[in-house]
Amino acid sequence: VEEYLDNIRQTEPGIRAMLHIREEEALEEAREMDRQGPDNEKPLWGVPMTIKDVICTRGTPTTCGSRILENFTPGYDATLVQRLRQAGAIILGKTNMDEFAMGSSTENSALQTTSNPWDLSRVPGGSSGGSAASMAAGQSLGSIGTDTGGSIRQPASFCGVVGMKPTYGRVSRYGLVAFGSSLDQAGPMTLSVPDSAAVLNVISGHDPLDSTSSSAPVPDYLDALEKRKDLHGLRIGLPRQYWEEKMSPEVDSACKKVLETIREAGARTVPVDLPHVQHGVAAYYIIAMAEASSNLARYDGVRYGYRDQEARELLDMYRRTRSRALGEEVQRRIMIGTYVLSAGYYDAYYKKAAQIRRLIHRDFMQAFEDCDLLCSPVVPSTAFRLGENVDDPLQMYLTDIFTTSLNLAGLPGISIPAGLGHETGLPVGIQFMGPAFGEELLLQAAGILE
Ligand code: GLN
């Protein structure tokens, strides 16, 4: 813990990945654990970790990267945090993020800007950019991010770390501040695939406090890694719609190299079709914004956080509070989300997006009849420059083309490093996608290729 706190002190001035550091508390917890001695029942005993600031931590601020929650400290732990603590993990701090997890570069954080440790003039990705940057900078041994449309996998790809988005329902969402409730899922961001498995072992499983958490039994993911040593007999599907998409030459060649390794490891690669994923980004942004507009109604200046003090009456107080303390992107999404749900437009937008979602789900189901896993790039480019996309929300949304459909379908995916791009020298990621609750196979394949 001392060593990692030291790393944080040294790297933070350049990276700015952390919103809150639990220096004293973490040291005290570590000392207490030292006094009691190692505990074999606790699989993460003494492991220093960080948590994205959208996840509630008892007694430690949880801001969601927003002014409106700048002074909010939860009175309870999210279920996954409770499980990590019970497993012996020590939480060093909370990581920066796009405000309410809305973004792809962490530049939408209202509190600070995080840099990519590989090149400080570039973004770490988002929205879990603080978690990815903190891992890449050696600030902890594991972090928890959340992925609504790619926010674990995309920053993992930009920062050269491993990011796993579990099946919807695998990890409890209790205590995770909601963005798009039907899409949100928390998962591990780590330096290796076995670490990802070890963390997933701890945070997975049914939770009576989250009615959408699954009661499917939790296998031992670390055991699963032991069981497979090559890819013989596996069919890896390559979705044509993804591989034929425009992407930078360095992403294309780094990912194609991985395909060769996949074949050398004994798997067959087969072309598959996901005919409706071309509509994935559009459907995702309608559904995510619709759900966000409803979820964020609770920030009214009454229940939590910031309240405007100058207003004379209630409506004025709502208006001033929300206009002042919610950022531009968040306000844009609340407006669009409200619009697509409003009478007269519901059928044209929300309902259509829900229908497309169903078709995308069916595409994946059909693809998994012909293959065991799917494989594609994570993002069409390596990390872009700070400021490059901030004035163009549409351009920013389009970086999500390979990630959002998986959330619409509720399926698991993992992003692992695929080497460095030959043009920029920056990390490239490749993702594997699996059928529902196929995390074991995902981790096995990722572990072999790592
Ligand atoms: N970049 C996507 C968005 O802005 C995904 C965010 C996420 O997964 N939280 O909505």
C-alpha cells in the first residue's frame, strides 16, 4: 500500500487520474491487516485497488465527476465494494471519469482532466479514463470501471490494460450511480487476464439488493484459466460489419496480427454477420439518453449535493441548480432523452431504438450458432489528442461503434492489449465478445493470447 501510494504521489501531477485519495485510511487498514496476519480466506488480501467515482464508497466522496455531487459522501458501500473489502482489498481512492459516465475521453469530467500515461497530450479514453490511466501509471493493482456503451473496454484499449465488461446482471448494480440502467455494468480493469479473473470472482453473483442481478452460479474464473492451454477446437467469429468498418491502418494491422496468433493457437476464424450493428450507435444513444433523462431527475437540489441558494421559489431552484451544476454534455443528454420519450415522438425514436435493440440481440444469438466467441477491434483509432473531439459530440459518439451493440445485447466482452500502433506507438486493444455468462471462455481465450 505504501509503494502504490508513493506511485500515486509521483505520477498524479502529470496524470490526474484520482479524484480522491484515501491515504490515511488505506494505510490504517493495511496496518490493521498486518497486525492480524495474512488470511487465506481472503483472495484479495492486501491488494491495493481504485474505484471509479460513480460507485458508492461509504465515508469516501462519490462525485460521478460532477459539480452536482461534489460534496456528496455516501453512507453505504456499493455491493461490489463491500465484496472487495470483505475479500481483503484496500481501496486507495476514487478515479476520475466523464460526468455521470457520459463520454469517451474523460474530458467531460467537471472536476479535472486526466491524461493518458503513454502520452500526456492524449486522452485516456472514457468514461472510465481515470481507472485506465491509474492502472497504466502503476497507481494500483486493479480498478473497477463501469461500461454502459464501452466505458471499460475503450479506455482499457487506449491505455494498454485489460478491461472486462461482464454479462448484464453478473455484477450487482446496487450502489452504482445509474446512467442507463438497462445497459450499465461494472467490471474489472487490471494489468493481466488472471487479475481480471481474480477480481471478477469476488464481485460477481446474485445480490438481493439488485433485482436485475443474476442468480446464475459463479464459476471459479481463475480455475477456468488453468483448464485451457490452447485454443484448439474453438471457432472465433469475425463480424464482417466490424472488420470492414473504417479504422486507422495501425489498429487494422495490430488487430490482424492477433488473428494470426489466434490461428496459431489452434482456433479457426470464421466470418460472421451482425447485420444490424450498423444501427448500434444510434439505438444506443437514444436508449442511453432516454434512461439518463429519467435517472438524473433525482438531482433536483433537494435530495443530494449542490443546491442553488439564490432562487426564490421551487421551480426556479430546480432550474438554477440543474443549469449551474450539470455540465453541457449531461444537459444535452437530458434534453434529447426527454425529447425521445415525449408523447408524439416516442414511437419515432425510443420505440424504434428498442426494436433495433431486439434485432441486434438476435444477430448476436445467430452468430453464436456458428462460433464460440466473436472478435473485433475495440476502437477505430488509438488515443486521440486532448481537445481534439470536444467540440464535436457526434464525432465523439462515433468512437463507440465497436462497443455499444454488446451493451444493447447485454453480453460480456473483454478488451486486451494488441501491441502498439506502428504510427503513433500507442496501445491498440482487441476485444472478444461472448454469449451470456460466457465469461469463462472469454477469459480463457484472452489469457492465452495475452
Ligand atoms: N461513450 C459512451 C457514452 O458516452 C459510453 C459511456 C459508458 O459506457 N459509460 O455514452
